[in-house]
Amino acid sequence: MNEFNQKAIATWSSGDYRSIATFIPPISAHLVRLVNISPDKSVLDVACGNGNTAIIARRMGASVTGLDLTSELLDQAVEEETMAEIDGIDWKQGDAEDLPFEDESFDIVLSTFGHMFAPHPEVAIKEILRVTKKGGSIGFATWPPELSVGSMFRTIGKYTSTSVSNPLPSPMEWGVPDVVRKRLSGVNEIYFERGTVNVPILSPNHYWVHFSTKYGPLMQAIRVVKEQGEEKVELLRKDFLNAIKPYIYENELRVGYLLTIGIKA
């Protein structure tokens, strides 16, 4: 396993992603509706996390496979499947850049804030298209860089980024329609739709306390920053609060997302 994947597993297995992902099911449902999932369809959920999208697709009657790099998240997905009173999802551990499936294996391939974190977007999309049947659908949910999650990631990156000669593309580029169109060569009928979920919070600092103790990427950033002193952590906290405050209204954090739908040529 390469160094990037080892670090990714360490990041996403820390904290409590399930408690962070409680606002994702409405987004997953939105995505599933747009790709017209039905019982006769085979579906792959790439980088499925704790299984939100895979479970919703299975509840629609589809034959579903959920794949993720992190075994701890797959364990959570199995628990969520049982709690949803369904069965039959095939959970697999694997890499979005090296999908362990034959060519043209699935009618529909989805990813909800998952494939966007693969380090090489051109490799990830090539793999996704490879395992999608001709005429099959792909569907993604991603974070636009100009909205709340993009603002949070920019703030975190300001404290953790290092100077390298060839930096990896930002995951938030998957939230820019013009970038996505360029990456989706060989895809027809590309369609974009935006949405917003409102996350209840008592105060901005309540959100910081929750995220800073539960969300792997922010927890990892705090560990890095803490090596420079506690005052640096406090600067990160204040910048994080400033990043989210423009998106809070009546004790709800407005989290905007982008859906991309396409048909493989």
C-alpha cells in the first residue's frame, strides 16, 4: 500500500465519521433520485464511507456494492445496513484508483464526497468509467470550493500545507463544473444540480468542538499545528469560526453541494 493511502486510512479511521456524516443522507437521496435507480440496476458506490448512499440505493431495490479504502468505515457501514433492516450489500475494501472489478461491471457508479479525495483525479475517473457499462450512469456529490465546506478545507489547508514542487490537485476542484467537464471526456449528457442541507448548531464554537474531536482531517490538522504550540491551535480555531460564520443563519449551517450526472458513451 502506498504512503498516501496509509495516511488516508489513518485520517479517516480516526475520530467518529458516522457522527459527522449525519447530514449526508438527504444528499445521498438527492443523488440516487437523479440517476433513476431501480431494482434491475447494479450499483457501485465508490469510497462509500459508512454506507449512506449504498444503503439508500439498496433500499430502492438495486443490487449494490460499496467500496472503501478504510476498513473501519466499512465496519460502520455493515452496522448501518443492519440498522436499516436491509441486507445484500457487497462491502469491499479497495482503492478508487484501482477498482477491483471487471470492465463494464455496473449499470450505475456513484460517489458521495469520496472519489474527490483520490490523489490523482484522472486515474480515479478512468477507473470509474472503466467499470461502468456503456450507456450506464455515473453520479457524484462534491463540495464546491466557494461554499462552506470549501471554506473550511481552505482554512485547514492554510495551516497544514507544505511547499512542494508538484502539489496534488485540490479535492474541491471536483466542485467546479468547468473542471469536471474537462475531466469527463467520454461522458455524454453531463448535468449539474446544486443543493443545500441545513445543519443545526447551537453556536459556531459548538460546531468547532464537534468537528475538532470527531472529524479525521481536522483532527489531523490540529495534531500537526499543535507541534507549533497551543497558540497556533487557537489561531486555527478562530480562522475556522470565521470561515463558517457567513454560512450560518438562524442556528443552521448551510452546507451547499454539487451533483454531477452523466452517461458513459
